Amino acid sequence: MSKNIDIRFTAKPLSSGNLQVKFYIRNGRKSSYGYLLTRSECTEEEILEEIKQRLARRTESRMDLLRFTFKNRWKDDHQFFLYSA
């Protein structure tokens, strides 16, 4: 993952007690946006780290799929959605 990624986000509290985080990613090549469902007590730093970790995990999973090696750690993440802008 590139070091010069700009991640901006807004958080909206839900009635369930969780936070819905909408984030925007700009890294020069292409822009993306997405959503993350997380605990309400997360700090801004924890939210940023969570987004970075899930992006890295998604990149690793994509590489595994391209090589046709399925691993047990790959699964759908229904609390993290990423779209290209």
C-alpha cells in the first residue's frame, strides 16, 4: 500500500450503538470511497488504523485470488465496503 494515501472520513452514530463511517481515499492513481461499520467508542486514530488494515487485508486477498490459492483467512467482510470513484 502506498505511503501517500489521503484518507478522510465522517462518522454517523446509528440507533444500534455502532458507528457508520463513510471514508474517501485519494492516492494519486485513483480515488475510492466506502463504508465501515464499527464500535461507537472508537477514536479517530483507531478508525483510521481499521480502514488501513482492512485495505491491506483486501489487497492481500486479491493477490491470493489472482494466484488461485484460497486461504482460510479470506472471507467476505460485511462490515467494510469499498467502491471506486
